[in-house]
Amino acid sequence: MPKSATVKIGPEIDKKLYVKFSKVAKENGQSVRFVLERAMENYLHFVAPSQSAVRPEAMAHFRRSTDKNRKLHELLAKR
């Protein structure tokens, strides 16, 4: 069976996240590479498609509104 093409990457990521990530891989007897590839596939399959489901201008308005009302949201969340 021919090997699939690969590309070497070297992203800089949060240390705490990497520690958790590599711990999960080790606990499951998997390599960090394997778990990272599955996480990337999951993101591309489930998360990325939903990002374009909302018009960009609607999301921009939502973000502005959320930023503007953040203090109110925090107060309401305490109730």
C-alpha cells in the first residue's frame, strides 16, 4: 500500500494545551501525530462548514453587540 503524501509542520501552540493533548494521545496508545490529524479532520468536517453558515456581516454585527454589552452579560450571568 503506497504511503500518503505528508508535509512537515512546526506550529507554535499553547504549552498547557499541548501537554493535555499529548497526555490524551499517550493514554490512548496513540501518537501525537495521529491525534492531531484526527482533530484536524474533525475540525474540517464539523467546525469549518458551520463557520460559513452565517453571513460574515451578521457575525460582525453579533461580535460588535457582544463586545458592547459584555458587562451587562456578565451581570446577568451572575443572577
